[in-house]
Amino acid sequence: MRPCSPSALVGATLFGFGLSAAGLHAQTPKLLVDVNQTPLLTSSSPNSSRSSSNVGGNYRHQMLVNGPFAYFTARNPKTGTELYRTTGTPNSAVLIKDINPGSGSSSPFYMHPVKIGTKTMIFFRANDGKTGFELWATDGTATGTKLVKDIRPGTSSSFPSLGASFQGKLWFTGNDGVNGSEVWVSDGTSAGTKMFLNIRAGSLSSFPTNFTEFSGKLYFSANDGKNGTELWQSDGTVKGTIMLANLRTGSSSSSPRQFNVLGKKLYFTAFGNSGGELYSTDGTAKGTGIVKDIRPGGSSGVSTFSAYIAVYKGKLYFSANDGTNGTELWVSDGTSAGTTMVKNINPTSSSSPRYMTEAGGLLFFTAFDGTNGTELWMSDGTSKNTLLAANIRSGSSSSSPLYLTATAKKMLLFRATGDTLGTELYKFDPATKKASLVKDINASTSTSSSFLSSLTALPTGFNVMSANDGKSGTELWVSDATTAGTKLLVDLSPPGGNTASGFNNYMEPVFGRLFFNGNDGKNGFELWTSDGTATGTKMVKDLFVGTSSSNPQYITRLGNKVIFRARSAGFDDEVWMSDGTAAGTKLLKDIRPGTSSSSPRYFTRIGNLIFFYANDGTTGWEPWITDGTTAGTKLLKDIRTGSGSSSPVFYAALGNGKAVFRAGDATSGTELWISDGTTAGTKLVKDIRPGSLSSFPSGMTSWKGKVYFQANDGTNGSELWVTDGTSAGTKMVANIQAGSSSSSPSSLAVFQGKLWFRAFKTGSGSELWSSDGTSAGTKLAIDLVPGSSSSSPSYLAAVGSRRLYFRSFDSTTGTEPRSTDGTLAGTKVHQIRSGSSSSFPFATQGGLRPAFVAMNGRTYFGANDGIKGSEIWYIENGATAISIGDAMDGTAMTATDPVLGKNIAIAGVTSVTNPLNVVCLGVPDSQPKSLGTFVPGSYAYFQLTNFFIIIGNIPGKAFATVLGVPNDPTLIGDTAVLQVYALDAKGFPAKTQVSNGVHITMGK
């Protein structure tokens, strides 16, 4: 080894490496490799664009029928979830408009037809990727599909919903961001779309719902902030809009709902002073009241959430419980005397009648008689003729009929589960009083199911629905109630472009190799490794032979190997180890022998040990450690003695081989603990929330010899705390959300000399914060979504000295990976899935660590582009300096990114007395060499047998130097490793401490 001045070093050394260039820094993420190329059975999932509120008394999703068309939503990989229509005839299913262009979804919802003049407009809410969820309308054509109004300007959403037609306009709920959710009205124009009345003054919401027209007036439920949610009435003028009745006195709510018009009255359910019962109104306060107290004494006779009311033969039929006979079928003519039980179908319990539907002159519903399971029943309104219509599934098992639908031909169609055919399409003919299978749509196996939904009858005689035949995915089907006439109408999302997922949540870089949990579609999820190339991405070993998965989890480096949790034939989830070869991949220890699993979790490397928790079947979930040997894999301490569990999680290094973590004992609740790797040295640090209550510390992150975390002391909510490992040194850093509310700081990461994290504060939502470790220095750093809305950043990870990666949300791009240089202007989105759809970059190690890991000048993460499934993606970083390996206790080094024409700043610290710090630079070694007994447990991260050079001899416990990087484009992509050897004054090799390595990649 020869010394060399820093100025001479870089020009001579970096040119000398002759490594291949990796290319300029790119912002666009790239797929590493599509590990699982198995074609994915894609589904467009045609469905309702209305809510799951009461539709025709049946509580079902239906498509909206208007004229000859059924309107529905469906998803296509190219267009996302958008609005379609069909008449039920071949080639009639068409996309009306791609509102959110590209693969992004507008997700239309809450459709309501309104006749305005001579033209019917269908109003709905949708998100075009620019304005958030706002009010739209369509006449069924692309040109006639337009944004009505951006009620809440910008990317925030007004979420229009729950509307009705009244006086030739749409009445609905909207939120302009100032007045809360209130009553709005629209005539289909922007100017004619405005808030009708702010029932609950100020920014709080009255939440108007259940809009229903009756006798020339509009009825709905709303909360004025004084009387709870009660019955309101409007004649279409502000002056004529009043609370009609306060059915539950005081500020409590009666919550009127289930509105049905019958004759000269409007009937509904409400939770009044007599409990949940049936009410009616003639439009006057005096004429508004309970029909009958079916279950006297304050208990509810009628559930306000599931009354299942239907009008049949001029009367109301519904479910009710009189407290004696259970929940049975009742009928009402609107009078107390005329409100009676039709039949006690299940004398020993409740028959729970549901989904009342009239077809062919009969009332159909489902019920359980205590003998035949939940089956199809029918009634003509009399007790005598209230009968079991069909026992589709024999014995006491239930066929559970759903989506009862009356067809134009007076037939009843529904879905049910048979004895042998799975869940399929059935019909009941009221003329013959017989039920039969229409078609076994999914005949893949004898028990496979099509799970049809959104069954909707059209006036043309066609009946459309969503179903899955096991070949085309869930798509649009049509039926005329015959076997031959039941067929796939259109495959809106044909297979071919999409493939299954090949990556599952666990990834760890180990000296230039990436270990991860992968699935090629043949062997299940197994241990894989990659060198960053497609050809170098391979399965290490099929631990659970065949298509079954060993499902490696919590993959964690220890030296140049990985420790992880997996299962195989004969062993449930236990601790395994691998060196990246099939022969070197073995069970480390069967902690809970036999077929039971110890389910080890949350592996975290602290020094030369890995801390985790496991259950040996005797001591419960307790802390364990391993040094990579079977003998060294052992219980650390039974914190909660006996079979009880302390459930230790969130380990973080405090220095000198010590770890802090959270655990719960029998007296202090779940609090902060510390361990030096011995039973005696494992103890409670501080009972932050004294007594048996818990502070629930989490998110532990090491910084400057301390550990920062989130905790709740019972007074200030969950806020930012710090510990030095002592009770006195464990204290709150800052109370970001003043008072007992919580800012809930999470995803802590160290970046540019500060601690960065996500936190919530009223007025700014959940955004990026930073701290210098003091209360005054803890501030909102970047507000990505200004105002009270949140970008919800998570999985923060610093990559090099210039970039902090994280995932966050905005209404334009969805949830995607982002990076920042610490400024708003320098914050960029790395979009994978276009439009407002999300790729959802996800956490590695089950949320234990950041989603983003750095290796060889790249940032790797898992994401789903909607086509390839969940796979591993990467971003080229350009110039980066990434810490690799482990430092010996008390010795560490950092370096800034090696940008062409700039300086690399190297800094470090050592515990050696009067040291001489030898800074070395060399070619990266893919298999670091152990330095043996000379410096036990340490590694050389450059090739000892190849070219390396001493670039500095710097005395002192704290050391620093700079290296100049030539402004030479030919160096872009070249790599090297820096490492420091700290020698004491007596000289080499009396005492030596070795730092971690820093892998540097040249770039811009």
C-alpha cells in the first residue's frame, strides 16, 4: 500500500478502475425483471356505480337502467375504471368516455338520472385526475359527458353523493371545502350548480342523505348540530326548507332512512324514543309519527339499518322483531292495528327475512326456517301462502339466495349456492312455482362458482350481470333466463397483457446481491437473488418443493449471509440461513419442534447479532437473538414470564452492541426496553406512561448515538421522543400536535444531518417534517398537498447524501414513489402507473423497514404497474455514496455523493485512543473478506488482492477529509469502496478498529 495525496488520488485511481458505466441518472423507474410471467386472468368487474344503499328494498348493487340502457362501471388495463353502457345485445357494451385518460381511473359512482326539460341527464361523481372527485353528467355519449362543476377547486374533492331528482334538478350532498357537506342543487350547468342551504352553519357538516320526493316536496335526513340527524322537508326554496320533526329529542339522532312512498304517506324507519321502529309522515309535523311500537320498552322492533322494506299489493312488507317471535316477516297498511306479523317462519328463533322483491304477482324474499337453511321464500301476503319456494341446497345447509331480480317476463332471477355446482344463476317461475338452475357459468370444476353480481333486468327482456366463468375473469354477461341464452356479452378486459406478481414484500441488499421473496409462477414464493441484471436474477432454492411456497420473510443480512423466516415440508415457519447458494441454504434452528411454528418475526441486525421475536410454545412471544449458529440462536429473556407474551418489536441500535425495542411486561404495559444481548442486560428503560397503561413506542431510528421514536405519555398524545438508553435521557422532543391529540410521527429517517419523518398537524394534514433533535428545530419541512389534506408520506429512506425517497399521495398521480433533495422544488414524482391510479410502492420486511433499498447506484423497491403485477423496480441514482456492511463498535464513516467536478466529503469517528485513521479506496468486492482474528467480526469491502490505495492518514478520534472528483464524463457509473482503519498510537497491529464501507458510484 502506498500513500497518496487526495488531489492526486482521484485522477489516478478512479481512471484506473476501468469499470463499466451505469449511465446518467434517470428519473424514470425501470422494471428489474418480470419474475412471474404467468398470464393473469384479468377482470373488468362490471358493477354498480351507485352506493350499497337500499335499492328496491334489496340491499344490492345494481346497474342503473335508463331507457333501453344499463349503465355500469368496468375496468380495462388501458383505460382504468370508467363508465360504460349496454342494451344487452351483442356489441352494445361501449365505453362512454375515458374521463381520466390512460390507465388512470375516474371511478364513476352515485349515478342519478334527472329529466331536465326534454332531455334526461345522468349525473355522477368522477375524478378526471385533475379536479378530484367532482360532479359530472352524461347523455350517454362521449361528447355529452362533461364536468358539471369543480365544486371544490383544485385537486381536492367535493365528493358529490346521495342525490335525487326534484323539480327538474339534481339535489345532492356536496362539500366545497368551506361549508362542510351540505345540500347542493344542479341544473346541469356550472352556473346552476350551487349550495342550496348550509344547514349546519360554518365548516361543520349536516351530512344530508336519503333524498326522496313525495307529494311535491323533497324529504331527507340532516343534522343541524343541535337536534341530531332528523327528518327534513323542502319545497325547493330556502324559506320552505325546515326540520319537519325531531323524532328523538335532544341532540341524539333518529337517523331516518329506508324511505318508501305508499299512497298518501311517506314511510321510513327511525330510531326514536321508542327505539328503532316504522314511522310515517303526511307532510306535516302533526302527521309525522310512529306507525306502531312493535317492540315496546325502548328496544328496537325494526332495524334502521336493515329493515328490507318493500311495497307489495298496496302495503309495506318488512323485517321486524316484537321481542317474542324473533325477526320475522311483517306487514303494515299504515295503521297501528294493521301492522302485524305475517308469519312466524322460524318458531324457535329468527327467520330474518331479507331482499323482498315482487315478481309475477308474488313477494319473494330469503329466510331461515330453522330446518332448511337460508333459502328462497314466497308469499301472497297471507300467512297460509307464505311458503318455502325452493330448497336449493338440501338439508340444513343454506343456498343463500342473493340479487333477487324480477325480469320483464315476470320471472325471478337470483344467485344461489347449490349442493354440487357452487354459486351460480337460478330462476323461479311464479307460474309453475318451480326453481331451476339457469346455467353453470363456471364449470371449471364441479364446485367452482361464477359469483355473479349486479344482476339487472332491462325493459328489452335482456338481463345483464357480472360473472366469472373461470376463463375470462369477472366480465359482463347476459341472460334471457335460458341456458342457451346465458352467455358472455363482452370481455372488456381480455387476458394477454397482464401477468401475475413475482415479488412479495421482502428484500435485502447484501454486498451487491439483492435477496428477495420471489415467485416465478411455478415454484411458489421462494428465496431469490439478483445482481441487478435480468440474467443474474435467479431462484436460490425451492425450499418447499413444488408449487407450494416457503414464503421467505424478514430477510436480514448477517455478515455476507442472510437470516430469514421460511417453511418447508416437515417444518412450519422457522429460522433459516443462506449464503446465496442452494447448498448453503439451510434451516438454522427449529425453535418450536414438530409441526407447530415459532413464527419468528421482525429480524433486525444489531452489531454481530440479529434480534427477533419468536414463540417456542412455552414462553410465548419473546425476544430471541442469533449469531448465525444453531447454538447461538436462543431466547434472550422471558420478559413476561410464563406463557404470556411481551411481543417485542421495533429494534434499533443504540451503540456498543446495545438495542432498544418495545415490549410489554405484566406491570408496566408496553414500553421502551434495552438489551446488550444478555439476559441480565435486558431491562426496562422507562415507563413512559406510568402504570399498566402503555406508551406503545414505535418507529425506533438510530441517530447520533441515540434512538428517536414515537410514544404516547397519556398527556400529549403520540409524539416524537428520544432516548440515550437511560430513564433520565428518555424524553419527548416536541409536541407537534398540541394537547392530547397526536401528530403520530412515523417512517423516521436520517437525511442531510436531520431526522425526517411523517407527522400530522391540524391545518396541514400528514406531511413531511424534519428535526435537529430539539423542539424548536422540529418543523414542517415540505407540505406536498397544501391545506388540511394529506400527502401521507411513508417508508422514508435516504439514498446517498442528496436524495430522500418515500411514497406519498396526491389526487393527480395517486400513490407513487417520490424523492426530495429537502426542498419542495426539488421534490419529484417517479410515476410508474399513469394517471391517478397508484403503483403503491410497498414496504420491505413487512413494514419493518423502508420500501426503498440502495445497491450499486440504484434504488430498488416493489411496485405494481397494473400490468406486470407486483415486481421489483429500480431508479438509477447517478452519483451516490451508500453505507455497506458493519462498523466495529465506536468506529464509523460517512461520505457525500461523488458528483463530477465536486468534492466527496469523508467524515468519521473512532473509539481508539490517539488513533491514526487510514482511509483506503479500492475496487468493490462482491464477497467481502473477513479480516479474521486481527479484527474479529469485521470485513474488507474492497478486493484485497486487487488494486486499492491509501488516500489519507488522518489523526484524531474525529476525522474528516475531502476528495476531488474530476469533471470527466467517462467516469460516470464507475464504482469504488471507501473504508477506514483506525490504528492506535502504538501502531499497526496493536489495536485496530475497522469502519463500515461506503460504496460510491460516480455520476452527476
